Amino acid sequence: MIIHVALPIPVRKAFSYAVPDRWVPFIKPLLRVKVPIKNRDFIGFIVGFDEGDTAGFKEIHEVIDPFPLLGENSLQLAEWASHYYIAPKGLVLRYALPAGLPIEQYLKIRSLSEIETGALDNLTLKKACKKLGRDVIYEYYNKGLLRLYDTFTNRDFLPCNNDGFDGAADKTLFIGGVKDRLQCYTEIIAQHIGNGENVLMFVPDHHSVGQFFFDKLSEQFSGKVLRYGVSGTAKKRMETYFKARNEGGFLIIGSRSCLFLPVFRNGHIIVEKPEEDEYRNEEGFTFNAVDLAIQRAKIEHIPIVLGSVSPPLEIYKRATEGEFKIIEKIYPRPKQYTEIITEKGISALGAMPEGLITLLSRAIENKETTAIYTPRKDYSSHIKCLDCKGLFLCPACGGGLSYQRSKDLLACAGCGRTFPYEDRCRQCGSKLIQFSNVGVEYLERKLQDAFPGVPVIPVTGETLHENRDALTRLRPGEPAIIIGTQALSKPYGLKVHKLIMIEWEELMRIGGYRAGEKMFHVLSNLMDALEPEELYALMARKKRVNLQEFFDVKAFCSAELEKRKNAQFPPYMRIFLLEIEKADEIAGRRLVAKIMSTADKYGVAKHITGPLMQKRRKYRWRMILRSNEDQLYEFLSATVGFPGVRVEADPVNI
């Protein structure tokens, strides 16, 4: 027998292997098998098989599972994701069922024949396979001499049940503050748990937003809330896996790792804050978990609700066209908002704006907690020699360097390398250095110097978790300053009196065609999480934006969608980023020429912008394709198989 295996590598074709006689009885479509390729072992999925001469084919090492662990619904979702994101099926299936999931450690054997398998009774599957061999154990299983059960529910381990619901698969967009969203979710969960059904809830992260909803919902549904994700122990993760697979009456909370989790009697899907960047997966294959959650609800024919204070424009458009029902509650607004205008913004060589110092002094005098948002985390992201006017650039790729004061390092966002900081210009030796485009590290130091004795707590993606205790120790009547990036919208329950947006308008410059939407999400989610009574925006005069435009969801989304429609950007057209990377420039240019020739063949050359060449660690060319996926699918499917080519669907920034 010859089988065809989809491997977890960026190659669309399947690889063929011979099956030794002892494994032939166990072969089924979409079973996992261990196979050799280039002196390494991979776990892949059987996507086809033939009878024929096996001469010249490498043999598989073993069959991994007694039956396919993914149900029909999960396989449909994987097929859809592979097509929609132009991703090799092997990469998608690896994400759907990670090789590191320790299922065998928590499966035990229930002997059904004292004579033949009695010695195996209550052994874990892992130990039994090690003792007698996996082929022997699976032969006993196929003959009905033993069964498998998990140690958490004590139920038989069987193929997934794909029974669907006959109810209406409604889609709802719920727009409102966190208290209203929590109330909406609570009502949905109570209904389904009461009926013995499960609810699958997606959160953008485990540590902050996920922890908040886990705590709040555990108070309402004690003992009925499970978590699934890589942040917990393997044992807790497997407990959720088996309970979700075998039992009803639970709320399962997780991030994008829950997308393919088998859920028994799944009654509803909830997606909290679908606009968050954390829903995008960048490893293996690039996708947006919100898209897959919506598709999963469609496949399983169950309702889904997306809850947000600032919905993604793509979702809002679909809702206004009737695909989603819209429920809109009160949008969070401050009692007072004020603009503080400066001439040039904040520079490390200049003094802090007088208006900012006055505002903070008053807040400290009144013993208030103040939150300050800035779009950057490092001390400075733009470093310049004032003598020779040269910029500090990465010696490896030529990209701009930022300064991380806490580590005393220069970091390149382009290639990821870091370098020791030297207090002089490498080009002319001058020590007259200007730091601009400053961020959290710079402001933290300046405010500590300006207000000694007042707690100044940084909140970035890197520091949020480690500073959580400091945030929870804050008490009313004790002044404090919290300064951070977008991570400030994560710690729900941290109420502040004043929120100050510093250089928030810079997002208009760095956010690409999504700039306005990004500003909308940042402001709305900060208001939602921190509930400030007063809002201030410190802006440079030349970059000033109208703050009030971001307080009306309907008006903002409608205006932005009109701009996108006129410019033919998503959601009116899909965008794909095609990257070619080669160590040799000549080889890279040949590959670019081959891709352009392929584009001509499929009639899509007119949809390509580029190529643009960059020198990073290697030579890299980037192309942007704008059209609908039906026009581009055949071309992208052909080019993604070329060595050195990567396709990213729906890139956030271009």
C-alpha cells in the first residue's frame, strides 16, 4: 500500500510512502503517521492512498492514533482555512492537532479479555505501547479486545460525535461596554449550561482579558468554567480537552488554540474583542481566529456573538449588510475631554510640555490615579546625530534602530537584531545625540524625576504580567501614574480618574490604510477598560486630529468604510502580501521574474503592486496583490510552492 501524507511544512504537495504489512490494517484517511524526510521524522496526516508497487518509496515508521482524532466538522474547517489563507493543508492540520498534545499520557486501557489483554488493564496507552508495541496494541483494539478511556471523565475514548443542532445559526454583533457585554454573555451561557450544552468562548489572551472573564464568569458558574490554552499546565489542558470532548454543561474559555477543539454538544460561540491583534496567528500559517470562529459556527450550525466596544470594520460592514444582527448599547464616553496642543510634540532634548506637567501636578495634589497612553514602548525609536545629521541604522539590514534603556541596547524592528548602545555617533564620533519619537521608557524616567515618591508603573506587552501585583495594590486616595502602550486596555477593573493620550495621532502615520481604525480601537478600548472621568489628548499642532469624531461608532465606521470603498481596500477587496527571500541576489531576481511570468500566465499581473526589494539578513522582495481571492487563488496556489516564497493573507500593515 502507498499512502499520501500532508506534512507540516510550507509545501502544498503531499508526500508518498510505503506502508509495511503490519500497519496496513490500521490505515484510514486523516490518521496521523510518523514518516521520515531528509533524515528527520515528521508527523503528518494521511490524505490519500493507492495500491501499487512500493519499490523506491520510503516506509512510514508508525501509525500514531487508533482512529482519526479530528471530527468531520474540524476537517471541514481545516479545508476552508487552507483554501481561504492559501496555506498548505499539512500546516493547517498541524495547528488543528498539535503533535505535542500529550493525549496518550491520559488514556488508559480497559481490558475486555482477561486472557489476552488482562495484563494491560489500567495501563496508560503510552506505557502499553512502549511495553508491547503500538501495532500490537492497535491490533487488540481493532479486534475489540480492549477499549480506551480517559482519566478525567472515565468515559470511553471514541471518534468525535458530529451531531449538529437544528436551531437557527444566528450571528450577532454586540456593541457596548464591558459591563453590558458581560451581562450578554452571562445570559447566553446560563441558557446553554442549563440545557446541558457547552459554550466555547474566545478571548484575545489568557493573562489579562482572559483572566478577567474567567474570574467574573467563574463567580456566576462555579465549577462549570474550563480554560484551554498553552498558558496552563499540560494536565489542566488535557482535562479541558477530554471534558469538552465528552461532557456537556461547561463554558470553555480559550484563545485561538481553541479553534479546532472538539466540543460535545457545542451550543454557542462567543468572541470577545474581535478587533484585537492577538487573534492573528503568525506561526505555521497566518490566519485571523475570528474568521475561523465564524466559519466554525456556520459549519456546526450554531449561533455566534461577537462582543466589542469598537468592532472591526470588516465585521461592521457585514452587519450593516444584514449578515449579523446588531445590538448596540451605550458607548463609553468621558464626562470631560480636552485637547492639549504643542508645537513639536515631545523630544528627549526638550522639556516636558508645561500643560502635561500642570495636569499631572493637579492630579497628584487631588490624590488621583492617572493613566498615560503612548504608542511606543522604547526610550526612543528615532535616534539622530545632530552634528552629521546621520540616523542610527542597523548595520545588518539598514533599518532604523530604537533605544531600549532598560537593557541599554539598540534594537532593529526590521531584522530583530540587537546591539550594545554607544553614546556616540558611529559615523562622525559626535556625542550630540537626539532621541525623538520617545515612548514608555523615556516618559517613565522623566515622570519619576518630576514626581519623586509617586508610583510610576509601566504597562506594555512585556511588563503587564510582571506589574500586575503593583496595579492591584493601587488604592483610591493614593496618587499614582500608570504609563503604557495599548496594553493599558488589558487590565479590566483598573479604574482611573484621568486618561492622557500622548501622540496618539502618530498612529495615523504608522498604521497604513488601517490607521484611523487602529486609533478608534485604541481609544475605545482604553475608555472601556479604564473608565476615566476625564480624557486629554496631547497632540502636535501639525498632526492634530478631531477627537470627537471617534466617539460615535456608527458615524466613524460609516465614514471609514466609505474611504475604503473609494480606495478599493479591505473589506471591499482582499489583500495578499507575497514575499520572496533569497541569500543570493541573482537567484532572487530569477525567482521574481518567474513569479511575474506566472502572474502573466494567470492574468493577474495588473493586480500586483511591486516588487520592492529590501536588504535584511537576506535579499527580500515584496509584492502586494489586491483583488478577490477567486481571481488570485490559482496564481497564489502555484507560487506558494516555489522555494523561498511566502504568502500572507490579509496583512495588518502594508
